[in-house]
Amino acid sequence: HDPARAFPQPTEARSAPRSSIFLAAVLYQPTPLPVRIRNMSVSGALIEGTQLPAAGCVVRLSRGSLSVRGRIAWVGGGKC
């Protein structure tokens, strides 16, 4: 397991197809923030919300009983 590969860098080309969705979720860093998941793939997601964490922050994204850890690659225009 290569820890550096757990969080792809923003300069990497996207190789996984993304599914368009519109789901309410919670982003923890560590304070819970209500967000919307706009699209998702096996390697990332497009999240909308207010007061989003800065690029580089490690977060946990939760929807119901499902949860995943990740790193914010970029932030802008109320999206990350």
C-alpha cells in the first residue's frame, strides 16, 4: 500500500468515469458541514457547499451509514 497514492494530486489526469448525482451529505473537518455531492468516481467527487475546507485538508465525507476519507484537491466558487 502506497500512502501517497491514497490521495491523488490535482495535476493527475482523471482516468475514472464520473457519475452525475445530487445527494445531500456531511463533510467533516472536524466540524460537520452540510454539502451536496454533484458527481463522483472511484478516485474523487465534486462537492458543493459553503465554508469549505482549504485545499490539502484531510476530510471525511458521510452520507447515512457510508463514509469515506479523502483530501481536498482544490476549492473555488463554493465547490471542491
